[in-house]
Amino acid sequence: MNRKVLKTLNEVEHWLGSFLAMETNLIIGFDTETTSLDYLTQELVGISFCFNTNSCYIDIIDNPEKEGILDFLRNFFKYKKIDMLIGHNISYDLKVLGKYNIYPHPDCKLFCTQTAAHLINENLPKNLTFLAGKYLSINLKSWNKVKMYGWHSQEFYNYGTEDAESTYKLFQIQYPLLKLQNLTDLFFNVEMPFLKVKIDLETHGILIDKEKLDELKQEMIKIISDLKIKMCEAGDIEYWVETNLMGQKEMIISFNFNSSQQLVNLITNKLNLEIKEQTDNGNPSTSEKSLKQINGQHPFIDLLLQYKKATKLSNAFVEPFHKFIDSDGRIRCSWQNTIAVTGRIICSNPNLLQLPRKNDLIEIPYEFRSCFIAPKGKKIVSMDYVGQELCWLAEVTQDQNLINTIKEGKDLHLTTAKTVFNLDIPDECLKINHPDYPMFKKKYKKQRHIGKNGINFPLIYGKSSYGIAKDFNITEEEAKRWIDSFFSLYPDVKKSIAACHKQIDETGEVTDWFGRKRRLLSDFPTETSTDISNKYRAYRQGFNFLVQSPSASQMKLAATNVKNLFDAWNKSNDNWEAKTILMIYDELVYEINEEYAEVSADFVRDEMEDCVKTSVPFTIEAGIGQNYAETKI
DNA sequence: GGCTGCGAGACTCG
DNA sequence: TCACGAGTCTCGCAGCC
């Protein structure tokens, strides 16, 4: 490898310029180094490139010619002769470069080696150090160690250059592997275009109403304190109040309500109640499900259930969210497309995919979700796929009855309930737009709940009659009857599940509608109970994958198309100023100028409904509000 | 005695 | 066999200095 360190504009122009002068289109590996991971404050330290057997590191931070070099890079990246840019976790590098207004040409293909690794084998680690070791036998140094030598050390230059080189070499190995496994379509048409949405999500973030969050924090402190006193009284637990060094009153309790061990001891020995549920290790369980079984037998239990709800909301959401708010009042979390084996994107620091919904256990002045707001003059718009996974169940199994039920616009959960429980509902009243539908939905609320949470969804997850019987406190025979009625309604679903199991037996893997693969255990010797357990687990995971995975890919495609639509409108005279701010499984949330909120929903609906050509129609539900909670009313 | 790491258990979401 | 896919918090124990 012919390595260079470039420190002057002249050297940069000469080295990169020599590539641009070539006849061929360019495929370039690159990597950026930054001062920190924090988007608002981070600075570009340097950038490295690799092309065939040539590599370089450009020293940027503290460089007197920095502006000239950045200007040159601005032109270099948008040069249309660059066919493909390769990077490991390339969205990170592009996000950093975006801060300096450096963008690739719109026609330039992206190749993220981290995403490629995830498609090639979802079960292996995806970090560059591991991949370089596995595929290239290169032992990469650790960032923390190299950083100690300083930004301008030879060690750091080598480190940066080696990353670009490894990325380029990985591409040379991964590209044929993607082709071999028929994954290039999914990679280039779904995963890579989606990275631009990921960058939008991470750079734009979502605005928080800090005052409201503070108000909710104070309210939660009061609710929890009141509950603690009531629990002490109900459980005959000693407590007293002391004034601390700051002059604040503090409640001292000789008991920890967060300790499951102490709770089990109190409930069984002092309150004399019998806990029936057990944890995986065979200990008595203090979970919500377990406590609900003995609720009503002692006032302490109801208070404890409220306490658990309140402390979870306070400790996991209201309190910690403060520290994630950036100086401009927005939260920018980290989104990842290479963790979930089903291709779903996941979110962390904080995880916005698990924002609590409205609860009916404790009374709070407003929902937590209402702290997520649109700035003045803008609105939040939320667009949901209606029953997305059940629609994919229909598409994947091609069950004509299920497809027809969806096409006719019927409520799938009520339809299942009608069949299983022989409900007296005329067929046409199962249609959501029929005037009598709301009446029947209300009348058979309980049966519909079972249809949804006891039959439809559990069967996608592979739940057995044993599990359903346990959850709904019915006999296994009755649970079996529920399942049989479901399969008599949708016989091809049953056939499809059996075919999936056969596929797993034969090949050890399944492939979804978009070509994504899930590699499960390849052989199942059946001597031990562990083997049998693993086999059935693989069956459940396999079929669930066939439904969950295309839903995730569809969301990525939809989000990408919607982003392209926004980009076009944002550049037009009617500037929408629209940005995607959240992607929550089957839901796309964006922020937009309020005058365009209504009309944009229609355009976005079209993009979401039509992004995949399926025999099953997809429908979208829209919600508009000043805050996120309002979009759900 | 205090710090750190880790597994268990519980809870959040679709 | 006994529900799929995730992240985060607290407790309590083990190991270390």
C-alpha cells in the first residue's frame, strides 16, 4: 500500500486531483476522525482515503490551511466521477462532513461495510476491528490508545489510514458475498438510500418542552412521596422525616420498595399472601402480572402497582431525559440499522421507541409524550401503517381469506373474535367504515381484545395453546380450540407456517420478501431437551422473521421516499421545512410548517402506501398535533 | 469499605 | 418447546484494590 500523510492544500490537491484526472469512475474508501461523538460540539480531526493500492491521511485540525482543504473536499466529494463511496458506519462520516457542508454527489452510491456485514451474517459482531481481523487478518489498534499520542502523531496518522484501507479491502470481499447471497437489491435499494434518513433523524432531533418536563418531574416527586407514605401505612412499615444538610425534608424508610427480595418477604410473611407466579429462576415474582393476581386481597398491593408505574415513568423517562437535551432544546438519539436481526432500526441514548403511552393506573396532569413538541409555527404529523404486520402475514402466506378480509376493510381482530366465539355480528358490520361497526366493537370489546392479544398476534409470534391457556387462565383444550378456529378461517397461514418449519429443517435459514436472511441453527439433533427447545425456538423466530422483517424494510423504503419528497418540497417555493423526526416501528413522525401539515399528510400517505408493490393493500392513519401526544387522539 | 462489572428481574414500546 | 424483536433501570452479588 502506497501511504501518504497530507498536510498542505498543495499536497491534497496533487494527491486527490491525480485520481480525478483518471479516465475511470472511482470507487473510494474513506474514514473521518473526530474530536468526540457529540454532534453539536464535535470537530473534524482528519480524513483518510483509500483507492486501489493508494491511501492517504489528511491532517485537518489546527491546520492553517484548513479552510482551503475543506473547500477542496467540498468540490471533491460532489464530483460526479466518484461512482461509489465506501465507509464503515458511513452515515456517521457523512453526518460529520455535513456539518462542514461537504456532501457527496446525489448519484454517488454508498457502501456501508457495517450494514453489509449485518446482511452477510447478522449473528456476527459488526465492528471494524472484528471484521478486519476475521476477513483481512489485520489487527487494528484501539482508538483510545492511539488518541494518547496526539492528533498530529505518526501513530494517529497510521490509525486513520489503516481504517480507510481496511474499509476498502472489506468492500472487495463483501461485494461478491452480497451478490452470492442475492442481497445486492436489498442493500443498494433499501439499506443504503435509507442511511440519508438516519442522518436526518440524528442531526435534526426532536424538540422538548423543558418547562413541561420540569413540571412533570415535580408532580412525579409528589405522587411517589404520597404513595410511599400510603404503602408504609398499609404495610405497617416504619418511617420518619429528617431535615438534610440542604434544609430539605427527607423521608427515611426502613424498607426498599424497589427490592424484589424485600417485597417477596413482606408480601408472603407479613401480609400473608400467596404469590403464584414465578421468575425464570423459580423465585416468587413481583412483576405487574404476578401482583395483579393477588390485587384486592390487601390494599398494599394496589398501592405497590401504582408505585411501580410511577417510579418507572419517573426514573426511566422524566428524570433521565433532561440530560439528553442539547443546548438548542432538542434531543438527538443514536439510531442503528445493524443491531436487530429482523432489520428493524433501533434507538438508544435515549430510546425513543419505548416512550410510555397513556396509562390508566396513576393520574398525572398530562402524558409524557406531550413533552415532545413542534416549534412555534410548525406541527407534528404522525403517520401509522394500520395493522402492518398482519398485512404482511397476508402477503407472505397469500391466504386469500385474510387478503379479502383486509381488502374489504374489515377489523381483523373483531373478525377473528367473531369466528372463535361465534359472535352475532353481521358480516358487513365488521367493516371499519360501516355505521354499526363502532357499536359492535364496543359491545364485544373483551372478545376483540382476545382476538388481538390472545390469538392474532401470539400466533405470529408462534405461541402455543399451552402459553395462551396460561395467559388467559383457560384450559389448554379451549386454547387449542381458539387456535384451530383461527386456522380454519385462514388455512393457508397454517400451511405457510409448516412450510417455514420445513425450510428451517432443510437449510437452517429463512429468506424474507425483500431477500433478507435469518440464519438459524442448522441442525437439530433431538436427544436432549435443550436441542428440542432450540429447535422450536428457531421455528418461532423463523416465522416471526418472515412477518417482522419485511415490515421493517417497508418502513425504511417509505421513510426514504418521504425524505426525497420533503427534499423536493423544501427546495420549492412552498417551503414545507419538513423533517423526519421519529421512526417508531410502523409509524413515521415528522415536523412541518403548520400551513402544510394537512396537505402533506396526503402526499406522505401516497408514498407510504405505494412504496412496495404487494397484492395486499396497505392503509395509513394520520394524526396532527402541536405535540406528539396530540397526534394520537 | 468502596468501587466496578455483571446477571437477574422488572418495565417500556411495536 | 411453551411469545417475536428491542433498550434501560435497579438490586444484589462477586471480585478487586
